[in-house]
Amino acid sequence: MDLFSTFFNIPVLMQSLPQLMNGLLVTIGIGATSIIAGLIGGLFLAVLRLYAGPVVTALVRGYIDVFRSIPLLVLLIIVYYALPFVGVRLSPFFSAVTALTLVSAAYTAEIFRAGIEAIPKGQFEASAALGLSNRYIMTDVILPQAIRIVIPPLTNNCINVLKDTALASVVAMPDLLKQATQAQALAANPTPLIGAAVIYLILLLPMVRYVAHLEKRFSRGRS
Amino acid sequence: MKAPLIKISNLRKTYGQFTALHGIDLEIAQGEVLCVVGPSGSGKSTLIRCINHLEAFEDGSEITVDGIPVRPGPDLDQVRAEVGMVFQSFNLFPHMTVLRNVMLAPIRVRKMSEADAEKRARDLLEKVGISVQADKYPAPLSGGQQQRVAIARALAMEPRVLLFDEPTSALDPEMVGEVLDVMKKLAGTGVTMVVVTHEMGFARQVADRVLFMDGGAIIEAGTPTEIFDAPKEERTRNFLHAVLDH
């Protein structure tokens, strides 16, 4: 058997393609849900960390440090295999989303915090001096400027979350990788794995290029 | 002298070991134009930044604006709504057009309608001579233009008091005049103004009262004539000598 028909077997690929596409949808579903929940959670944590009292700030910092340190695979396995022992039984989908969101929120919080801290003090002072409440200072003045700064690192984080969805295959989630390994076993040929790898690349390469482009643009100076 | 609008008593401010303000007592009348002069580090900016509580001050200090105590809490936004501020570095919101910069606070704080806020903003921008640039973003405007927008932004709240924190110190020399002209016009409108400045000509011409500060204390206060022509204190004389005779 030559290399080409082993790794790039077109009939096997065509046969497994519908299965891979289903997997891709699952991967995107897990990724998008976790990214959105992580963004909301991260923004919330960042604001708490910056402006809440010392106790809450310390708790938030603890959360961020713990979830940036723990390996995602370990967390996922704890959520899926250990939590049932205390009566918390999450489906593979929600186990994956929970683990990814907990970690993504920790990273996102640090990104937002850095973005907010990068806004000059004068912006806070000028809006406070006008009598704007803390809420409007954030929503009208600080966050719109901070979000521009954090788009490149946030996009980077999205890439990481999407890549990490592949770990969901260990909790029997029929994501892209899981579908590919099953198709490989069925066809006794590794082509579906190559197919999955190519699909991951098609999904993520444009985002990687986009981040590079943004970083170049931002490094040239603002606006 | 009319009833004081701003009352400051025993205002103390420290930064660690350093005392920035040594128990200042000061009353500012409704409609008064007060210029605060003095060397760098004399505490004059700190003084006016305490009036709207951009700087927290020590316990035992007291400031009231129109009878409302200045302290953290729900009253503070109310005080700030009545006290406009113009900064040395303009601090316009770079992500909003000039017009939006001026409209924001009336809409959010005064709950004014979009249409009314826009009308007011355009009128004010016309008054400070920036109407043509209303729909631009602040970045391409010159420093003088940005500072005039910042004045319009503060005026849009119709404040009782305007604080100016060295409003011309960051400007190129040829732009100082256009900002001072706007401020001179304002001084005639009855709004209370507290101006920290190095522009002695402006202080002499426009101020009702001049305050000379040094080392975190008020050294001398009086009419422009008293301060500039017949300063009583040695430190005032030295300062004026240094800034005027060269």
C-alpha cells in the first residue's frame, strides 16, 4: 500500500466526510458556546477584580490563578467523571462547555483587565468629573476603548478554545476528532484523521492570520 | 460678597509622608472668578481636584458645594454634575465624535433627549468656534481646538462651577490665546470659575481674586492689583519675580 492511498484515500475520505461534518458542527457548537460564556464571565470577573472590595478581589484573583494553572484535560475529566459522585451529572456537551468556559473566563478576565488598565487615567477622571455613574463610565467611555485594545488577544483566546474542544472527545463527545477516530477505525485507514486535521486548519488558519494582521495594525499605532 | 458657593475648611491631603495640602480654608462666592497661581508642586491642582473629589482628602477636612458635602457616596455624582472640569490634557473621549463628546453627559446624567442634547451641543460648539468640526473625531484637531471642545463638554452640563486645571499648559504657544479668549468670555457670564494657571496676564485681567499658593498652603490672596502690584509676602514676590521678569 503506497503512502498516498494510506493517508489521502479519496474514497475513504468521501465516505467519512458526512460524519466529519457532523463532528465539525459539534466542535463549533462547543467552541462557540464556551467562547461566548467565557467572554461574559471574563468581563464580569475583570470588573470585579478591579473594582470590588478586597475580599471579592482576592477571591477573583484566586479563581483566575487556579483556572489558569489547572490542565484543561484534568478539569474536564473531573467535571465528567468525578462530579457524578456528588450528584452532579453533566452531559458530555455540558461537561466540555463547563470546563472550557471556566478556563476561558479566567484567561479572558486577565485580557479585559489589561485592556481596562491600559486606558489613560484621564478618561476615568474626565467621565467622573462630568457626573457619569460608574456604570456609564464603564459602558460608554472605558469599555468601548478597552475592547479595541483587547480584540487581538481575545481572538487568540478564541483560537485556543476552539483547539481545546478536541479534548471533549475523551468524554465521548462526538466532536470532529472523535468522529475522525471512529471513521478511521471503521475504514481501517487513517485518511479521516488527515481530513479532520485539514478541517481544523481551514477553520483556524484564517483566525491566526487575522490576529497577525490585527497585531501588525495595532503596533503601527492607534486608529 | 455674596453667599459662598464653595466652602473649604481645614482641607488636608497627604501622599504617604508627603503633605500636599496643609489644612486649607477657603470660600468661593457664587459667580466669582478665582485664579490660583504658584510654583509647581505647590498643591494648587490638588486643591481644585479635591473640590470634585477626583482626589480623596483626609478625615476632618470638609468641602461643600452649594451646601452639598463632597464625599464618596450617592451625593457625589450630583456634586460633579454641578462642577465642570477642564483638564490640562483635554481628556476628550477619542472613540466619540466631537459632538458626541459634548452630548454624552447631558443625555446620561441630565436624562436629556438626543435632540435637545444635540441642539445644546451644537450651540456650545458654535460658541467656542468648533462647529465645523462637530462630526469629526478629536484626534485630528489641534490642541487648542480640543481644549475648546473640552470646555464645551463641561458647559453642556450647565454647571454652577467650572474648574480649570492648567488648561493652557499643554498647548503650543500660538494656541494659548484662543483658549484664553473662550475663558474670558465665560468669565463674563456669571459662572463661578476656579482657574489654576501660569498665565499671569489672564489672571490679572480676568480674576476677581488671585490666590498664591506655595508648599501646600495659601500664602496670600487678594485682588489682582494687590497680588501683582503690591504683594505682601516675600514668597509671592519671589515667585512673581521669577515668572514675570525675564
